Amino acid sequence: MNFWRKYHSDIDSNDPRYNQLTLIYAIALLMVLYFGAIGLLNITLFDAAYVAVYDFIGFVIATSIFLYVYRGGNLAVAGWALVLTLITILLAFIDLSEAENYSLVWVTILPPISFFLLGSRAATILTGLVFIYCGWYLYQLLQIGVPGHLGLGALFNFAEVGLAHILLFRFYERSRQRAYDKLRKLSITDRLTGVYNRLHLDNNLKQMVALAQRTQQPVSVLLLDVDHFKNINDSHGHLMGDAVLVHLASLLKNLSRNTDLVGRWGGEEFLLLCPNTEASAALYLAQRIIKALQKEHTYRGANQQQVTVAVTASIGVATYHPQQPFVVPAAISEQAATSSIPTDNDTVVTPEVAVAISEKLLYIADKHLYQAKEAGRNRAIG
């Protein structure tokens, strides 16, 4: 279904909304074809104009939902509209047929669609109400007497099947959501330290840059590198080095704000993304990190050996402020200083521009980190 790419270019096959969007299109299209065809048959073949009216109403609503989604409409709104339309048509059909020919069986298509489009909680409540209504409706028909072979057993069968559907699909949806959440966490988390990985940091930095342009608020990055990390590994073993990285990650999370993102950039390097943070505040945070890290800490090395050492780090700080020209100091790099970055405050940050600004911001932080190393380590430069 690539025809909808024009208005949903942000949703690819890796997006969790992809299957939801595909299902909405498929159901809406099937409803359009079904109601159109059945409506014509009810007029021409069965001489049931009163039923055809409901069919054509369903046809119009389904067509409207299809066009709404096709033009880039909100998927949550479309999902609710589709499910509520389906419920209305099903209940109207059951009422018109007075539950003859086992028309109540059609209600069983509701749970899988509802749980997929609405989520576990909303679908449980909605389908539960529909099944309760259908059970009550069937009971009323039994009280007044209806043609066919419906009896008390049919009522119990319907209630039991309905409850089983709700419980099964609720379990399936909750299991699927938990599995997705677990996989997503694994895909964005560094396995050793438990902080975010480079891919997640890279994606979020672009989003922060775009948000900074819209809100006219600065965004700062802190690039941290452990000093003499190779010596730690060589002297005390890699388990000791891992323990240092885990401790550093924990310290960074404790010192940063809830709105900041902490992640492992690679090896012994860590990156902090700080939205709504001026350069002075970012540099102050870097100084706090260096001061806290200097305190001696006991690490567990090879053979469970306890080693108490003081670890130092160097930090490079860089800030992007939409209200100020974003220029790299020529002392860092003449080539980077002349790179194409918009300085107009009204410039809309496209994905391409956000990537360019992000790369330039990281370039500045990396150069400041290099300067901190050259100046003797155990310091922050911004």
C-alpha cells in the first residue's frame, strides 16, 4: 500500500504505526466495497430497500474515513471512527434481522479489530459493552419468542464465546505491547551501562535541534571521555574498566535533570543532551560532573578484587541557540566555520538542516574535548 506515502512519509515499515495504518486502509476499503455491493444487492435482488439505506450510510461513512486517513488524518481518530462505525452497522444489522440466521456471529469480528486499533484498555471496555448489549438483546428476543432455533443454550454460548474473545485478545494485545516495549528498550539501550545508546542519542539530538528552533530555546551537548581509560584496563583488567563505565553512567544520571538524555557514545565516551540549557549552565554541569568523579570510589575488578581509585574525565561542551548565529570558532576549524548552517531565526529546520546542525554541534563538542585533553585533562571546555 505505497499509495499513501504522500501523506504519511514519516511512517515506514519499522514504525509501530505502519501495521495499524495498513489495517485501517484495508478495513475501510473492504467496508466501502462491501456496503456498496450489498446495498445494490438489497435493492435489486432482495427488494430490501430499508436495509439498503443502512448499507449506503455505511458506504458513505467508510469512504469518508478512507479519504480522511489518505489525506494524512490522525490515526487515533480514524481508528475510533472505524470501530464505532463498524459497531453501529453490526448492531443495526442484528436488529433488522432480529438475530436470525445466526447474525450475532458477526459481532465476533469486533474484538480483533478493536484491540489492534484502540489498544487493550479501550477495546476491553468497548467490546465488553457491545457483547453485554448483544446478550441483553438476545435475551429479550427469547422472552418474546423469535423464529429459528435460538434457545437459552444459544444465549449462554454467545456470552461464553464473547467473554473468551475479549480475554484472549486482551491477553494477546498486552503480550504484544510488552514484547514491543522490551524490544524497543533493547534497541535504544547500551547493554553494559543501561543508559541510551548512540543511535537513540543521535535521533533525539536532531529532534531537540528542531524543537529548539520552534521554541527559540538553546540546546547543549556534553561529550565526556574517561582519562587514561586504557591504563585502567591494562592495570586492573577489563572487568574493572566495565565497573568504571557503569559507575560513571550512574553518576551522570544522578547529576542530570529528568529532561536530559544520558548515553554512551562509544567506548569510554558518554554524551549528555540538555534541552533548554544555556552554555553557562551546561559548563556548570560539566564542572559538577568532573568534581563528583574525582572522589575515590571502590570498584570490583578481576577475581572480585576490590580496588579504590579516583577516575578523572575530560568534557567538551557545545551549545546551539536559535537566536544567535551558529558559527564554529575559526580556531577550531576554518572548514567547519564556513559550513552551510542557517542563522536566520525564522528559518524552518528541515530534517536535512537538523542533521547539519547536530553534526556541527557534535563537531564543536569533540574539538572542545580534544582541547581539554591537550590542556592537561580532568577539565571541561566550552
